[in-house]
Amino acid sequence: MIWLISLFLIALFAWLLLNGINEKQWVDAHMHDENVASDKGLFASFTALGEGDNEDKVGNVVNNIKKKSADASSALGEKISDARQSDTAEKMREKTSGIRERVSNEVKNEDGMLNKIKNNVATGVDKMGKKVDEKIVNRNK
């Protein structure tokens, strides 16, 4: 059964490959022929779709999407520039300006909370390491 499926898949692959080669040859042969209608292709780009006439529904949709995205991006840019210049942003800058200094002072402080936690963890790890070493030594006896 597996061989039958494998042969079918190989035959399908060969058929698709030969059709692809024939299609490429046909396109190359008729690329410059003005009598043959041009095809937008299976995966046509949005810019190619937007080049239709006024009755082209897909082209109208693409043009509307382009217009709305341009409007949205300009509105977003205006909101960002307004937010940067607002009083609230200035207050946030003032409040957060000292955070870096406070954190560096806390790290440098010997009696600070971070150093106490670091020391507690280090001593706990050392104690556990000694207990594990003792158990290993006692197991070997």
C-alpha cells in the first residue's frame, strides 16, 4: 500500500513539474505577443490589482485600503507628536529620571535589600552544597 501511494505521489510530482515547465515555455513564447491577453497571475501583487478601471472592484478595494492606511498613519503620527509634547509626558520624564540613580545606589549599598537577598541566596547555596557533599561522602562509606 505504501509503495502504491509513493508511486502515485511521484507520478503527481512529475505531472505537476512537466505542466510547470510547459506553462513557463508558453509564457516565454507569448510574453511579447500583444494579441494574447495578459493574465494578472495567481499571486498578483496589490499594486497590479489597483491599476484597473473604475469598474474593477478589486482595484477599488485596494485603492480604498491604501487611502485609509495613509490616513491612519498620518493620524497616528500626529497623536505621537502631540503625546511627546504634552505635560503628562514631561511629568513622566521627571518622575522616571531618578530611577537609574536609585537602582545604582541600591546595588552599590552594602546594607541594601538587593545585596541582602544576594547574600542569603549565596549562603543558602553554600549550605545545600555542603549537605549534598556530606550525603555523597556518607553514601560511599
